[in-house]
Amino acid sequence: MSASDPNCVFCKIVAGQIPAKKVHEDDEILVFHDINPWAPVHILLIPKQHIVSMVDVRPEHAPVLGRMMALVPQLMRDLGVTDGYRQVINTGRDGGQEVMHLHMHAFGGPRPWKRG
């Protein structure tokens, strides 16, 4: 596991090589709108450090993962989601993970949604 992977699309977004519609950014976390949303509001929260998936999480990652979880309520309120939302982390190919950089989906807004 390294700080970044030059072949990873999310690492390229962190590096500013690929544009994204950012919602939040700090030293450890980047949050941006999903380019293929399932719901009226669909954001992705990623650690800036390249962690492939939850399988690769170590105890030292707990603070950044906790901060990601704690950011969601405020971000969803800021984005106008007032009646509930979902948070999902897909792990590995069999778990539905499409980009091999750990990320959390947070989606909400009026139903029906495209999926979920």
C-alpha cells in the first residue's frame, strides 16, 4: 500500500489530474459527486492515501475512516438531504467495488432512486 497509485483514477482526482465536482477537501479526505449517480445526491468520500479496499485497512487507518463516517451527516445536510440517506462501502470485486481505491458512497434525496 502506497500513498498513491499512478494508475488509480481516484489518486488522479486527488492529484488534480482528473477534474471532479468537489464537496469537501482537507489534508486526508476528498469528497466529490459521483459521475454516474444512483440518487439525486450521490457523493463519494475517499481517503487521499491509496488504500485498495477495506481488506487492506489497518488500525492506523481508523482515524481517517472515522472522520469519513462523521463527515457524512453534515455534508448531506449541506446538500439538502433531510429525510435519510445510505452509506455504503463495497469491498473487492465480488462485493461490487469498481474502483480499487477505498471509497464510501453516501446517497439520498427523494425516492425513487435509480438503484438501491
